[in-house]
Amino acid sequence: MHWKTNWWKSFFSDAWLEVQRETWTPEETKREADFIQHVLGFSAPAEILDVPCGEGRHAAEMASRGYRVTGADITLPLLEDARRRGAERGVPLNLELADMRDLPWENRFDGAFSFWGSLGYFDEEGNTAFLHSLARALKPGGRWVLDTHIAETILPRFEDRAWRYAGKTLVLEERSYDHQTSRIEVEWTFVKEGRTETASSSMRIYTYQELCLLLEEVGLESLDAYGSLDRESFAVGAERLLLLATRR
């Protein structure tokens, strides 16, 4: 199991960085930021946390709307992308190189968000540490938005093989689901201009009930669950879970 809970240390580099930079359009980022802004319900200049912030596409967009934004990530090249993105848009971003299991803040943020598969990287202890660290960083009553897959979203439409293009890179995913560990394991192949790279990932996939119990354990309370950015109520078979929670 060691590689399965430490895969992220080497995954976010090289070919994957190129893919991540090419995956979303500015219009998609704006639509996601509209959702975040609406469900958090705080007016600017509220202070919000983006964790893990990746290349900073949401952080920069939210900062452009007047929010005071802090982004935290453990991958230095992505933080450098975020810094460039903020500079290009002329917006202030506070960016921190940090492990999301051990965030350095307490009772600081009005709200937070974690978008695009930010839960499940670690073993059980590590995933709990992330949520506990996040809850601690929020002010009491602070809100958090999570965008993730859970068993009820991914298993009804599970495919063991899929491919797509991200810019000029062909991305092939070969997936398997381990029912004993509740993890989705993926062998990735990236092909661009005759060059091929491979990588592996392993994500813990929670059920909705498991996730809500985990939130309660760390002092977070589920408020609403959506199945899309249009704020439709969540149901089994939705493409993703968008969960709003608050710190008790």
C-alpha cells in the first residue's frame, strides 16, 4: 500500500502539469467560481482559502472579484503557475507552500473551497488529517465547498478505460476499483509529439454516508449537497458531488 498513499509525491510533474494547464477553459473556471461565490454566501472582501490551489485558476478568479484569497499547495511548480496567473490578472494572492494535512492557520478564514478531486489522496489517517486541518483553519461558522467524486457518482458509470485530449496531449486512463480498500487506481499514459510518459494514482472513494461521518468527526457539518453547478439536488448517478459544509 505504500505507493498507493504516496503516489502524489511524484505524480504532479512533467506531463501531468502540461495536462492540468490545458484541461479547463476560462469560461469553465468562471462558472465554477460563480458557484463557489453563491454557495459560500460571503461578500467581498471576505477572506477565503483555496486548498489545494493547484495552478490558481479559482484563486485568481475569486481575487478578481475582491475577495482576499490564500492558496495552499505542496507542489511548487503549480504554485509558480498560480503566482504568474495572479500577476497577469493584476490581483493579489497569498500563496503558501504547505501540506494540506498540516495547514498553518487557526480560526482565520470566512470560507474555503477544495475543487477537482482534492479528497482521498492519502490513507485514512491522512485524509482525516486534511479535513481536521481545514476545519481548524476556518472561523466558527465558516463555510467550505468540496467538489469531489464519491462512490455514488463514479461507480454507477465506472469505465475501466478512457481517453481524451488535453491540448496536444493524448491522455489514456486504465482504471480499476479495489473494493477491499475503496480506492480507484489508475495507470495514466500521456502521449505528445511521439513522447510517452506514464504515471500511477490511487484515490480513496468514500460513500456519501462515510464522508458525512468523517466531517462530523472533525467538527464540520454538512449543509447542502448538489449534483451540478446548476445547484440541482444531489442524487445517485450525478456526475460529481458538490458539498457545502460549515464549521460548528
